[in-house]
Amino acid sequence: MIDTAGLVEIRWHGRGGQGAVTSAELLAQAAINENKYAQAFPAFGAERRGAPVVAFVRIDSNKPIWVRAEIDEPDIVVVLDPGLLRVVDVASGLKSNGILVINTPKEAREVREEFSLNCALATVDATKIARELLGVPIVNTSMIGALLKAREVTKLESLLEPLRHRFGRLADRNISAMQKAYKETTVGGQES
Amino acid sequence: MTQRVGIEVSRSIAIAVKLANVDVVSAYPITPQTHIVEDISELVANGELDASYIPVESEHSAMSACLGASAVGARTFTATAGQGLELMHEVLYVASFMRLPIVMAVADRALSAPISIWGDHSDVMAVRDTGWIQIFAANGQETFDNVLCAFRIAEDRRVLLPVMIHLDGFQLTHVIEPIYILESSEVDKFLPPHEYPLPLDPDRPITMGGLAPPNIYTETKKAQQVNLTAAKEVILQAWKEFGDIFGRYYSPVESYRCEGAKVILLAMGSFSETAMSAVDSMREEGKEVGLIKLCLWRPFPFAELRQAVKDADTLLVLDRALSFGGPGGPVASEIRSALYGLDKRPKVIGFVGGLGGRVISPSGFREIINRGIEISQAGSEQEFEMFGVRE
């Protein structure tokens, strides 16, 4: 298990337009509202809708974050689009005690076999939740819920204010999606 | 009340500009821009900031509009980066000579070609000699605070010079981090209303920046040199007063763990914080290394630099820009020159790295420091080394 009292490094994989960068920002804001130190930023480049994108979050409960490099050895990886598993090595550099949080309609066991993953896995059908509650397959807020179920890097309640601020009249639906995904996420251990 | 907020550094600058209650902002709103002027345009459109926002067709025009606004006594702000700063180049000299206290945030970036939108200090170094006060921020808080300090320094009657606040493109501009955002009543305690002593006025016509034939041009340049050099005292005072009110103190040269350090690395901007973590880990191994953050670039802090390195044997300088065909990095050459006349001085070893968005990690900084120690002992045939380059 990772030590959430020290530095936690989280990498988000999505596609342009899915809100991976927004998720990273909201999570950092929640951590900062808990009086922690945190940092969020996208992989810098030319953003294009639909293309694979990466975003990063560092959270440290104790001290300011001085490192501004991209995260090569994350504690947690969040994957917003299951299709990316075929395109990007999302588990690259994942720490041995880290966890991969995936949006997928499949069972963790199936995903593990299909992509030969031996790290700890958490899975949730976030696309279904987003379609049901938001009417669109934008899974970023659902995947924040999934991440927090996998590892409590901030309290779920700490996301409420940042979500309200960001989404305005759409906030309630996004909060419901986050909470539903939190409930429905299955968290497994490493393959034994 | 001051609030600790998780906010993108660019957006916090827009808030600082609002808190400074600027009168005119003129900017070119297309790449390479940041959220700085995008947010300011929204604040003006929403009526949250009572200012004129003048969108223009190029950075050359942006700075030209700033000249006019500042000359009539308006508190004036703009922001740019990379190619945009280069397109402003000739107008920058006009702002400083005409004593126009414009404040500009520069999101430092590489220059094309090849096309790069990513961060380094090539753009800054190309405008080194434009006569502006230039301050480097290492994180979001330093950027926010120094934008406020910049207005105070620029508009001081003893100064009346434009100020650039440098923040690293992407590594700072695009990062969300905790920043203490001040209240306007607190800012008002520090930043008095702007009263420009000789504004353009149709009823009292004056000429600014007129013709200077050979019999006067040299004297105007001497005056400019005296003026910019003397601004350092005012900068120190402004930082001291900012610290006394808000508890965060700034200085031209900041030392980190330099006590007893025989080897010191000098860096600027956000990379200096990364280097601090490398220094921490090397100190734990018992290596006597330290770090210097050069925060004030112009006027150059000669006395503070000499004091900071007086006990070191080796001074490593990291440049994020390259003077092609010359002595390597522009910062290293200035530092060598600043120390050359001293009887006892450290050996200065230059490194160029972090170009065009290439990040240097803490372990990268360890490599730089170790390599610097090696060169100081064994010597090198090169004027400088490029770090992390694939050959």
C-alpha cells in the first residue's frame, strides 16, 4: 500500500476532450483545500481532440513540491479510455506497490489477462455512469471517484467545492457521477 | 482575508493585475499567449476590473499601445512570451528610455526555428539589454507577489522604469499549485495609486523620446545606466516592505544550503527549486554543495552575488539559453565577468541545458553538480558543456 502521508504521484491518461486535465486540476485543488501541497499540469504540447493526452498530479501532505518534471514512476495511474490500453503503455513506470485505475465495462480479471497486467487494479464502468447521469460519455469526474476509492489521496468531500466551482449548474450531476463511481469501483490487489 | 487557493499560475497573475487595479492592458491574444491576458480580458468584460483592454494585431503593436497608455499616466500591463517578446524587441528600448513604468509578465519560452512553444530562457536573454528591470520568479507565489512588487517598483518616482517578471513557460504558467491570494485592501496598503509626474497632456505638450544627435545621445545613455543601476535600492526597499507586510521576503540573490559549500550551483527560475532537492540529497551524503537562485537579473546584483559566492571554490552556472559561437550561456559569461576582478574568486563552470522544454530532474542536477566537480579538478578543453544532449 502506498503511503498517502508522503508524496503521491498520479498520472492520468485520456483522450483530448475527455477531461483528464480537468480531473487533475480538480484533484489538486481538493488536496490544496485540505491544506496539503499539490501540483497539477498537463503534458505540454499541442492539444488535439481525440488524441491521447496525459496529465499529472503530485500531492504532498508535508512539504512544498519542488519537482516540476513529468511523472515517470507514478504511484497511481488513471485511465479514462479503455481503448488507450491498446495504444499506450499506461502502466509504464508504475511503482511496484502502485495501482492502475481503469474505466472499463470488463472484469478486472479479463483486463489483466488481455493486457498482461500484474499490478494492482481498480475497475469501474465509468462510461456507463457518465452516460446515465450526465448524458454524455465524459468520464473525468467519475474517474475521480474511482481513484479515491482505490486510494484515498484526498477525502471525497474535498472535491465538492472544486466541482461546484468548475461545473456550475452541471455540478450536481458531476458530483453524483463521482459518488456513484466511488461506490461501484472494484479494487483488487496485485496478482499473486 | 488572504486565501490559499489551488490555481494555475497564469490565472493568479490575472488576479494580481486586477488587485493592482490597472488602467490599461494591451496584448496580442494568440499563441504564444497564456491564460494571463485571456483571464484579464474576461475580468474587464465582466466589469470586475475597470480597465481598457486593447487587443491588437501583434506584440509590436501591444507594446506600442502600452507606451501611449503609460505616457498619459495610466497603470499599464501586458504579457507575452517567446516569439512575441522578440516581435516587441525594438519597442522595449523605447519604453525604458522614455521612463514608462509598464509591467510585463513574460512566460519564458524557446525561440524558433525549429518551431518550439516550450520553455527556456532564449527569449529573455535576447532582451537583456533593453533597459528594463528584470526579475525571475521560481514558483507561483513568487510570481504573484512580484507582479504586485513590479508596479510598486516601476512607478516609484526614483525609478520610473518598465519591469519584466519572468516565469518559466509551462513549468510555471500551466501549473496549478497553492498560492496565497491577497485581498485588495491588503494590496492597497502596499501599492499606492499611480501618479505619473510628467504625463502627456494636450494642454501642456511635451516631446518624449525625440531626436538625439551625436552631441547628446551618449549623455542620454549614461543617464539611463545611472537610473537603472540606482533602481536596485528601490527594489530592495519594495521587497523589504512587502515582506514586512505579508511575511514573504525576496532578495536579488538567494542562497540555499550554501553554508560551508565549496561547490555552488547557480540557477534561475523554476529549475532552481528542482535543483534544491538535488542539493538536499547530496548534503545528506555529506557533500558540501549549495545552490544560488539569481532572482534579480537587471539591474545585475554585483555586490550580492560576490558576497554569496565568496567562500566557494567552484561555481557552476546553468544557462537555459545559448550564445551561439560564443562563450556558452549568457548568464555564465556575466557571472565570470562580475567575479573576474576579485583577488579570490571561484572557478566558474558553465552548463547549458533545459532548452526548448527539456526538463532537468533532481538526478539530472546531481549529474551536473558531479560533472562540475570533475571539471573543476581535471579541467576541460571546452568553454562550457551542454547537459543531457544526445550526440
